[in-house]
Amino acid sequence: MKNLILFFIFSCFCACVCTKAEKDYKMQKVNTTNEIKKDTTIHLQLLLENNIVQSQDSTIYYSVVNNTPNLYATGTDFCIERQENGKWIPLKYKANSWEAISYGIKAQDSLIFHFHLKSFWHKFHTGTYRIIKPIELERKKRNLTIEFKFLSQEDKKNKRK
């Protein structure tokens, strides 16, 4: 009888814990869904935690996120700039050409792109950078931008000391 009572108490406790965890998960899912519905923009998103690039990150992935009802177009072209003394300085890309491909980004969809740090003549060091990606809607061009921080290995070691 004692074991049966302990089993019943344990079962109730587990049910309460599971119900609370499930409720928390559902609330998180609802909040995330609401945030997505509120966002009606087209923007760039880095596929990195906290938009921080480190020396060991040789390939950087980013996406164009289209939360609008429109169909946008873009190509593989982009540029990178480094902030120096309050001004944005463009970095030189080693290749002299881009692929002449146009990609459609449907409404409520995204498209992932990438680049290699070694594709630039610039030696990346700690600082603020940004990606500029041209997009087009009904033959009207505009640029999307996203800033990121680069943390070099040397500066990371110096911070530990």
C-alpha cells in the first residue's frame, strides 16, 4: 500500500512537471510565431550566433529573409565594408566577376548565400564590418545591409590575459 501511495504521488509530480514544461514550450512557440507574423520586412540575417565572426570562421553564411507578400530578385553579388573612423571602407574582392544569375525570393521565404573570408585581399582583423546585398522589386533596386563584428584570434588571446 505504501508503495502504491508513493507511486501515485510520483506520477502526479511527473504529470505536473511535464504539463508545465509543455505549457512553457507552447508559450515559447506562440511567442515565436507572433514575432514572425509581426515581421513584414525583407532583410539579411547572418547564420552566426550574436553576429560575431571569428578567425576560425572561414566561410560565412547569410540569408535574405523575405517576410513580405512580394517576389524579390537578387543575384550572387554583394560587397563587404569595414568601419574605420566612422566611415565605411569597401573591401576588395579577389575575383573580378560575379555569376550573372538571378534568384527569385518568394513571399515568406528565404535564400542562403555564403562567402569565404580568403576571397578578399583584406586581412580581417577585429572591428565592425557589414554586408551589402542588392535586391530588386519590380525593377526598383535597393540594398540590404547587416553589420557584424569580427574578432581576430590575436585579440581573443589578449582578452584572456
